[in-house]
Amino acid sequence: MYKTPSAHRFIYPVLPAVVLLLSGCASTSENRETGDPLEYYNRAIYSFNEKLDTYALKPVAKGYQAITPGFVDKGVTNFFNNLDDVTTLINNLLQLKPDAALSDLGRITINSSLGLFGLVDIATAFNLYKNNEDFGQTLGYWGIGSGPYIVLPFWGPSTLRGSFGLAGDYFTEPYTYVEDQPIEYGLFALKVTDTRADLLSASRILEQSTFDPYAFLRDAYLQQRRNQVFDGNPPLEPEDDFLFNDEEIE
């Protein structure tokens, strides 16, 4: 089973980004325009994931947040962010971004030592700010088209390209190589819980919106991924061929 490579990739990876779409969403009937030809399937999986979140993930996350002191919660988040920097470093190297890669290496070195194995984000004080790169973005950087939007069971929003990228993310996740499986699974469970707890306030925005939540989350995800692939400077007008064009949404 693949494990999430970053805090924004499990179930609700882009909930903070949905506020960018409060002014309106694209019609769900326009599957071709939204890059969602699998909408019938996607909505079924989305419904399954929603039930999983409602009856399992969210209650656990609320309990975790209620009993965990704020500084401990922050430390846990910092710890996993430090591990995620390894994946980011590798992808910045693959994208031929040496300056960003050096920054990532500096963050890992400083936070893993002075920051007590990443529990404290010391590197940011040295102006080494966190980057977020994954293999889906790397594939997009090298011109691989996004393919259709896909909602993955347990995982949430993705695309055909992003789904292949998850394999690369798995093999660069440091705790994947922990030989003691109970510890490995425990770390994974803690990361999922901490991630969901950090997104509790953002999820309320989605729940209280008047839009179709499925379309709302889809459009926010595609917008955010497109922005990430082009490092915050996406082309103004994507080409018509959404499946293979490298300027299309991730």
C-alpha cells in the first residue's frame, strides 16, 4: 500500500485551496472541459471516501486534536515535514533545480540536527523555506500530460499522471524503509491522523459551501496542481489536448 508523500495528499490534499474557488465552480456536466471523463466512477469513489472520513478519520482526528498539546501537534507536523523534504529534494534534482535542491538539503541537515530530528523547524529561521515537490510534478515538468482526473479509493483527488507519481513518492518516503513493520505502520497512522487534524478547520469551508462539494474539491485540486507544476506561473491559456499537452492541468 502506498503511503502519502506530503501533508496535502491524503483524502483532502487541497482543502486550504478551495477558498480560491468561492467565486464559482465549473459545471459538472462539462466533463471534457474539466478533464473529468470518469466523473461517474469518481463520484462513487468520492462518496466512499467521504464516508470513510466521516466515520473514521475525522472522529480520530478530532480526538487527537483534543488531547494533544499544541506544541506537540506542531512538533509532529514538523517531523513529518522534515521527512517529506527528502522527497522534495529528490524531485528538485530530477527537475534540474539545483538552488531549490540545495535549500532542501540545508533544511534536512539543520532540522535533523539542531531541530531535534525535525521536531522544530529551525531552517526557516535561516531563510531556508519549505518547498513542495513530488513525482507527479516531476512528470509534468518533463512534459507528461496530466491525463483525466481520478479519485482514488482511500487516497482522494489525483490524475492519471499523479497516480503514477505516487509510486515514486512511495520509494522516497524515509519511513518506508523502517524494517520494523509495527513502527512503520504506526508512523503512517500518526501521519494520517496529524494531517487530518491539521485540515479540520479547512474542511469546514468545504462542508459549509453552497457548491457541489465534489466539483468544488475537484476544481480546487486541479487548479492547485496546475499551479504547482508550473511553479506558481502557469500559462494563461492551456491547449485543447488535455490528455497529452504539458501545459494542461496536473
